Amino acid sequence: MTHDYSSRLAHVFWMGGSPCAGKSTWADRLAKWYSVPPGNGAPLRNGVAVYHVDDAFRRHLKYFTPEAQPTLYHWTHTPWEDLWMQSDEALLEQAIAAYTEHFSLIVQDLLETDPTVPLLAEGTALLPDCVAPLLVNQGNAIWIVPSEDFQRQQYAQRNFAQGILSTCRNPDQAFQNWMNRDANFARWVVARARVLGLHLFVNDGSRSVEVNVAQIADYFHLRQSI
């Protein structure tokens, strides 16, 4: 990022981290149950002031080009069989590069939102190194990662994951490589967040959604609205 957009994004609460950590569910619950205290803007509302990076990715997909987003373009045009048969190192490097490329498109979306309305942005592509330069207040950002056991448990229950694996000749090996990639990515997020002095939250599945959401709301200084 060559531009300083921090003042124009001061209304954004950032929730990054690795896949299967609970970010999407928690963001929707935060929007439904909590609001920003008086004087700091309007209440968070689901569907109005929640930005899901996965939804944005699906919208942005048609705009990826080999010139502007080479890793993303390659990533989205590679069969699952070929993707998951790469080495752990290649998978991690590719994920970091792809998310970095996507971040500039995410920022452009966020710059078009109403700066008077608090916005909760959540997604894996909100990398610590990308978000940190945009923070006016570090208390407006948190990175959530799952424990490795919880990650594997959650992926095994997701229908979309089973659909992807069904296209692979060796689904067991593909699943193992996928899980290794995401576990390595989680460790990378933790390391980068610590270097940058950013806040981390680990979801090991031992706490209820309500307890986790309440802790995130407390960190963001949100108040319960219902």
C-alpha cells in the first residue's frame, strides 16, 4: 500500500485470522447483538455494516488478471487436484501471496463505505502486515486462529470441503495437505501479529459461541444492544 488510508478507514473493525476459526459466525453475531457506544457512530447491523471477505472474493473473482493478481489468477484457475498436491512450503507461500494481492481490492471496497457507520470486516485475507499500516487504533483489530485440532474437526464437518476433496484422486492426502497448509498459515499469522504487537485470540472449541463473541465485543468495547 503506497497510500495512507488510515484516516478514511478509522470506522473499520478488523477481524483477521486463519480459516475455520469462527470469524464469519462471530461477525454476524456481533452485528446482531452489539453496537458501538454513543458518540462513536451508528449501531452495527447485520448485512449493512458487516463485510465478509469470502463474499467479496466471489464478487472480485471475475476481475482477477494474470498481470494484476498473478497468484490469485493462477490459484483460481488450478484444479483442486493440482493445488493440494503441492508441498507445504509452496501452499503456504501461495496463500500469503494470494491474500496479499486480494487485500488491495478489499481496501477499495472499504473506502467506498460510509465512514460515519462502524463497519466490521472479517476474513482470512486481512493479513497482519496488510492491516497494521491502516490502523489508527490497534484496539480496532484482532486476529483469530483455531487450534489445529479444532481446525481439523471443523473442516471435516463442512460440505464444501467434502465437495472439493471429492474431485481429487487421493482425497485423504489432499485433505492432509490442506490441513497442513492452514495450520502453517495459522502459525504464520500468530508470528506476524506478535512481531507487529497486534492482538490474538485462539479458538480451541472449548468455549461457546456466546462466550467467544462476548469476549471479542469486550475487546472492541462494544455494548450489548439486545
